[in-house]
Amino acid sequence: MENHREREEGALVYPVYSRRSRGLSVGVNLFPDRKVCPFDCPYCEVFPFTTKVRFSTETMARALRSVLIREREEGALVRDICFSGNGEPTLSPWFPEALEAAARLRNELVPRADLVVITNGAGLPDRRIFAVLRDAARGPEALKLWLKLDAGTEGWYREINRSSIPFAVLLGKIREFAGEAPVIIQTMVCKIRGLPPPPEEAEAWETTVFDLIMGCAGEGERSGTGVQGVQIYGKARPAPQDPLAAALEVSFLQSRALSLKKKLEKAGKGLPVEVFA
Ligand code: SF4
């Protein structure tokens, strides 16, 4: 069970059990005072809140150190340190230094844990952030980037992400990034206004992800760049905009994953395509 309530009370660091990490994940929240995100996904789990807590990398690093030490003393296995929190972490002005601090603490205290950033890609058009993420993903930090791609068509993107960033711009940046660094694609599959994604959307998403994988599979495969896996996940927790978004049957998600897997296998490309319902 994931429990993110602490971060809406201003926590900078919050341990959670995460289904996608398959264990204990220590979250880092760069937005303790309010949600900051250019997307407005109807399934978003961040409830409206404000606090007077301000972020500082020093305070975050202190809290992270003490949580990692406590978990270690209690014999818990920390699977990852994960930047997500109340919005899009790459848009925080503290993101680069906070990432550096978290990488240092990971190396010192939980060297086998992953360092993860969950992102919707909104920071990629910023060249500096693009470079920070790319270098961390390719460098000794071995940053794992879980990159959101919920739609294959402009129409579904408007429904499911309601983002201020044009779809073509975002897709272009995702393609560029995957050509230079490893990424894991994450896709939410759920109903919006009572309806599942239409068949043409499912087809377009599959083609987009397939092309993304194959397009970065040449030199990328050898140099460790490109798409390393696909995670399809369903709506599992309450959201403030319920019932605008609603869960679909697990079989619906599984059939999307199976269809992509078959297409990849036909092309001779084996890649994990996982479902988290
Ligand atoms: S991108 Fe993430 S934080 Fe932003 S609205 Fe969507 S689910 Fe919420």
C-alpha cells in the first residue's frame, strides 16, 4: 500500500511501500508547500493542500540520511530513493542539487538502492535540465528515469494529461532524450469520463512506443541508451477529481501489454513490458 499523505503535510522525505518498486521506496518531495505541475491529469492523487514548509536541500539531505539510517537499523531493504512528490520534480529550482545530494547519500548508505526520478517530461525542453537528467542517467549515479507517456494521440493526451505543453513538443523531446539516455516508459491506462481509451488511441500509443523503442535501438542498445522497459499501470488509489478517472479491468491493461510485447517479439526485440494494476 502506498501512502503519500505525509508529503501533503509538508514532508520532504517519506518512506512508502511502492508496487512499482516492489518494496520500500524513500520518496523525496521538492514541493512541500503546494503542488507544482503543468499537467492536470484527472487521475492525479495529489489532493489540494498548502503548507508554510519551504524546501531546502540541506533539510532534505538531513531527513533523508536519518530515514535511511533508521530503515537500515530496522533491517528494511530500501529498493530506491525516488523523486516524485507533489508535482513535477524537474521543475523545482533545487532539483539538480537535490539529485546530487540524494545520489551521494545513496552511495554512502544504501549503495544497492536505485535512484529514480518519476517525470512527465516537462523539464526536458529546458536544455540544462535535459543535460542534468541525461548525465545522471548515463553516469555513475545510474539514475533511472521513469518517463510518463500516457497517450499516442493528441486527443487522448488532452483528456488524460490536460497539459500546457503541446503533445508534439513533448513527444519530440522524449524521442530526443531516449536517443541519448536510458528511460523506462510509464503509461497510465484508465477510463476518463466513464470511457476507456478508444481503439485508435491504443493503436497510436502502441505504434508510438514501438517506434520509440526501435528508433533508439541501434547505437543506443550498445551504449545503454533508449527505452529499457515499459510499465503500464492502472488507477489504484483515490484522486481529488474522482470519478472523472476510473480504473479499468486488469485484463484490459494486460491485453495492451501483450499486444506490444508480440509486436516487439516479431521485430526481434525483447523488452520487459509490465502491468501494475
Ligand atoms: S503529471 Fe503527475 S503530478 Fe502532474 S498532474 Fe499528472 S499525475 Fe499529477
